[in-house]
Amino acid sequence: MLFTTASYFAFLLVVLTLWFQTPVRYRWVVMLAASYFFYATWNPGFVLLLALTTGVAYGTALRIGRTPDREAQKRWLRTGVVLVLAPLLFYKYFNFFSATLQAGLKPLGLSGFLPAHHYLLPVGISFYTFQTLSYLIDVYRGYVRPEKHAGIFAVYVAFFPQLLAGPIERGRQLLPQWRHPHPAFSYSDAVAGLQLIIWGLFKKIVLANRLQEYVDTVFDQPEQHYGLGVWLACFFFSFQLFCDFSAYSDIAVGSARMFGVRLSQNFANRVYASRSRTEFWQGWHRTLTAWFRDYIYTPLSKQTRDRRVLYLNLLVVYLLTGLWHGAQWGFIVWGLLNGLWVLTEQVTRPARRAFFERLGFGPELRLHQILSTMLVFTAGALMGLWFRAATFAEGKTLFRHLFVADWSLPASGSSSRLLVIVLGLVGMDVVHRLMDARPIDVLLQQQSRWVRWAYAVGVAELILTLGRYDNVRFYYFQF
Amino acid sequence: MIRFWRNLLLFFAVLAAVKGLVLLLSAGYYERVIHDTRAKTLLLDRQAGRINTVFIGSSRTFTSIDPARFDSLTGHRTCSFNFGVSSFFIPHTFRTAEVLMARRDLALHYLGVELSLPRFDTSIDPFRWEAWEQPRFYLPYLFNAPPDTAGSHSRRAEQYLNTYLFTLLSPALRLRMAVAAHTDDAARRQQFEADLTGSPDGYLPDNHGLDAGTGLGRDSAELPAYHSRSLLVYSRSGNEAVNPEYREEIDRLIGLAQRHRVRLFFYLPNRMTPEEARALIPLFRSIDAQHRLHLPHDPRFDALFLPRFSMDRGHVNYGGSQIYTGLMAEAFVKQMVP
């Protein structure tokens, strides 16, 4: 069941009604049943895996909480982490590592062992695994007490709006909301939720799906496209990814809000206009970035003040971020390129600042900011090429084709199609500028009733009129 | 919560009202061209009394059966018309067959109907009258789906619900048509209408109207798979499940044809998706020999799947259509003409 479908909307309204008609102490039953049903619509078999992961994390966290001995706690944590990570490693990384290992050992005459499996990757596994890991580590660190109510913990792991693609929520943020849900229906929360959902649908159905039509044409036939066509595909892919993923987050946050549950804002509104990659990563997929910061970078770096080690740790984090998306060389290259760029930014920042100020072209100047944004966006788009290319070889082909002087565009880049895309993106940016750092529901709260209605009807009409319904899957579901 | 539900209903009412207004304002513009099945019917009407053979099917029929060549190969014992329309599948095709058979002004002797699966992932024009009838066939069809295809059918059901609801509400298609129909550029307008109806005998000899993108590209790698799927029809049959609802519809149509004294036959599309091959080949085999057109398997059939005879992975090009029409005519003369 996809967020962009009528059936999801019907499902959401049914669960909402049931939720608020059920006594508070039994609401977790409604939410758990709804979430497992939602997940089962994707693949019923994987519900078992979700339940197993939940059970392992629940039991391990209780064990950690009950054991006073720090060493014993650490042993339980390690056991829990290994058990929770095992399905993810098997489904997502086994084939890559076995293929890489076999390729490496082939010269020694060793091959044929560790045959590849052909199982489907359970949808959402990276997200709920990371959420569960953060809970286990937080329990070990004492940031959150172990949840004793198995049902409430299961809802924390499986809450349907965020189950498939995040936001990756921490226990201390979400568990209290499940323990003490809003007792009464809140009209303003429900309306705010719908406003977020409509905005998300616009970004996905109108913008991301239209951008995808063009991007797919180029990336699916890399050998046939050159020059401007490939450059445009790279730029469009950056926007597509933002519109797609932030739309998912908006719909997830909006759906949760209707139940009175507050989820994290996963994206800065104008993250695509960042003036540095460092700023970009502060506003992009925030909950994943924070996860890597808190559970990888900080533990790796707290024992050292050596800058070289810190830089190496930074690179490790970006490498893992790439690898989190999938076991492919393209993701690894993308992660490393991002790491190197951020590292270079940090290392050269004082020198760059001094250099530009000597030229009278300091970072506070508007033109400097505009050029920085353009440079950073272009760099991000070129890194994105490796992210989107189906294989590393196709990435290389497209990268070579970037530098061929060819001004033609594929059929999916006709002027009328491009016009809708460009106008849509400009419209989105205008709204984002109005929103500033606020979510759209907060902006709308400050407007009159007429403006709120005009927004809802106007955006819904745009979705129905300009929407593309063929490319319904969200991009991040594959991770 | 009552206030929320009340305002939600009000929201949908306002949304529908605005849509209705846009429809009213634009209705006059697209009337002439939007009904692609009607446009095709009008084309047929102009030749009523002359045409005695009609082929009904999707874009695969539209682009691959050349009536002029077909008639010359049957020694002009037929005067045929291509009623292929883009995204035209069962139950629409069957309903159209029913309507054409019942028409007394047509001198219809032979009626070929392409077997297809109901598809809802492409835009359904809400002003195709058949769109409103879909649930009548589709729901029992879904209910009767063999267990191995149940999963894909439930996804289809969701796509169907989505597409159906959104298209019924959306004026986008009509606005696009309105703009195209009202253009001052006569050549463009003619081109646009030709996209819907093809040449006077209904055949679409090239790819206009079917967005072929930048050519075959990666599609060519998929042609062998299309080929091997199509070859399954020549292999020995096993214990294959057929959808009883679909089978019933076929029998009903055969009964109607007998009543109207029309020689009805079914044929497989020349390019099949995996799902189509799984469902349609057993169905095709279950039809008695006098009501199915079984193409001979020879090198010409294999050539149909070569890139040089393909427009894209799902359609043959002009060269492919000439081969395919030849095969169809040969089978037709052998199996249908007394």
C-alpha cells in the first residue's frame, strides 16, 4: 500500500477513526494491527522478520536494563546488535561481499563457494533495523529506559507511517508518545497532518514523478545520451530525490500528526540551495545523518584529538552512509566523494575565507552565496550520478558523456514537459521561501481560513491535473 | 471528529465542484476528438457496408495489422478494418465486439479479437463509455484469478482503484486534448487526429501517437524474453489454469457471434508481458480451434522479435507489421476461409 494511493488514504482514515474510538489503554492494539497489516500488504512473509527483530530488541533491552554489571550489559548489547543486524547483512550485503570475495580469491583458484541468494530485500529493513539499533544502544547508554510493554515497543518499531522509509526515530522521542497518547482527537492536529500530506503528494506526484520520467530516460539508456541531456538528468535527479524523499517524509509526518504523534522533520526546506555540502548534510535525511553522528562518528572520535584521525573518521562515516544505501560500488563512490568534499570544505575553510576576503568577495556577499549554491548543487548533482547509475560501468559511461558537446535532449525533455517541471520547481521554491525553516502547517496556521482552503483545494487540483501516477514507488523504498 | 469529517467531505465537494466547472468549460473543445474509440467507430461508419472483417485490439493490433496487405494476401476475399486503439483491453474490446456484431448496417463476416489482460496502470479515459463498465467484469475476474497470480492481481486492483478514481476526477487529459484539438496549426491537428484513428483503414503504420522515446535502446535486450514467451504457445500444454470469468466471457461472445452469424476468432498479441503470457496462452489453448487464429511457427515469426522489426519492446514497426500481417493472413486463409 503506497502513500500516493487512494487505498492508503482510506486506510489512514479508518485507522484514525478506530484509534480515537478505542480506549487509550488498548490503542496500541489498533496501531500494531494496522501497522502489521500495512506491512503485510507489501509482503506478508516479511512480517515475521519484523516481529522477530522486534522480539530480539525487546528481550535484549530488558536484559540490559536488568543487568547491573556493565560488562554483562555490553555482552548483551553486542548480542542484540549482531542479531538485529544479521537479517540486514544477509539480505542487503551478503551477495555483494560474497561476489567481491570470490572475485578477489579467483586468482587463487577459489570460487564457487558462498553462492548468491535470490531473496527479495524486505522493504524498510534498513530503516527499522537502524531504529531498533539506536534503541538498544540508547538503553545501554542509559538515555532511555527499556520499554516493558511489548505491544508499545512493537508499535515503536512498526508504526506504519515511518516503517518503510523513516524518519528513523529515537526511543526517547517516540516511546513516551506511545505510552501516553493524546487521549482526545485534535482537530488542529488532523488538519495540520492533512496539510502536510497534500504538500507531500504534490512534491511526489507532480514533481518527483515528472522529473523521474526524464531522469529514467537518460539513466536507463546511458549509451544513447550525451552532453546537455546528461547534465540535465543529473540536475533533475537531485531535485527528484529531494522531492521524492522529502514528500515521503511529509506524508509520514503528516499521517503521524493526525494521531497526535510528532515525528522528526527529516529535511530542511531548501536543502537543495545549501551553500556547502556540510550545510547540505545538516539538512538532508537528518535522522540518518544524526544516527551516524551519534552511533559511529562520536564513539570513534571521543578518544582522540588528532585531526587526522577525526578526518579519517569522517570519511568512514560517509563511506558507511553510502554503503547504507546498498552494496554497490556506485554508492560507495558516492559516499566517499561526499566525504572527501566535506573534508576539503572543513580543512580549507579558514584559508578560503581569508582568500576571498582579500579579494573583497567575502561569503557575506549575495553573489558569493549564489555562486556557492550553484557550485555545491552542481557538485552534488555530479556525485548523484554515481548514486543513480544502475552499475558502476554505466556511471563511468554517463560521466564520460557529460563532456561531449551535444545540445540535444531526449523526447522526454520536450519544451512543454520541461516547462511544467520548471514552473513546478519554482513554485515549490517560492513556498519553501515563505516557509523559511517552518513546516507548511505552521505557515498555514498563520494564514486566514480562506488561504488555508485555497491552498488545500488549489494544490489538490494541481495534483489531479498535472500528476503522474505511473511511477508510484518512492525512491528510498529500495533501501 | 465530526467537524473533521464534515470539513473533509466539504473539501471533496469543493474539489469535485471545481473539477466539474473545468469539465463544463472544456467539454465542447474535446468532444470531437477525445473519444478515440468513437473516432475509430466514425471511421468505420464511413465505410459501413464495405468492410467485412474487423480486428479489435490494443496498440499492438493498431500497429501490426495492415488491412491493405491483409486483404491482398487473402485474395480480396476480405475487406478489413483495424480497430486497434491504444490502451484498449478486455473488457472494452469484448464490449466493442459485442456492439459491432449487433450492428446490422455493417456487413461483418469476420471479427478478430485480440486477447489481452485488463490493465489499469495506463490512463483510462473516463469519457470512453466502457470505463464505467469496468467493475462489472473486473471484480469477478479478480475474484476468479488463479492463486498463483493473486498477488499481482491485488496490486492491479490497487492500481485500478487509483487510476480509476484519479482519472475520473482529472481533467488533465481532456485539457491536453482540448489544446491539441484547437490548435491553429492544421497539420498538427491532422496529425493529432491520425494518432487516434490511424490511416482510413484504421492501421497505424508508424509510431506517431505512441511515445516511442528515443527508440529501442535498452528495450532491445528484452526482445529475446518477449520472443521466448511467445514461443510457449507452440510448446506442449500442461495442466494450465484459466480464469473462469474470462473463459465465460469468451463463450458468451462466441454465442453472440453464432447468433449474429459472424465468424469470430481470437488471437494472441504479438508481444506479451510475462503476466500476459502466463494467463493468455492457456486461455488461447482452451478455445476451440475454429475460434482461434494460430500463427504458423517459422523463421518469419522469429524475425518479428528482431530489433530491426521493432518499434519498442512492446510493438513491431512497419517492417514487423508487414511480416505479422502476412502470418495472420496465411493463418486466416488456412483456418477461417471455407
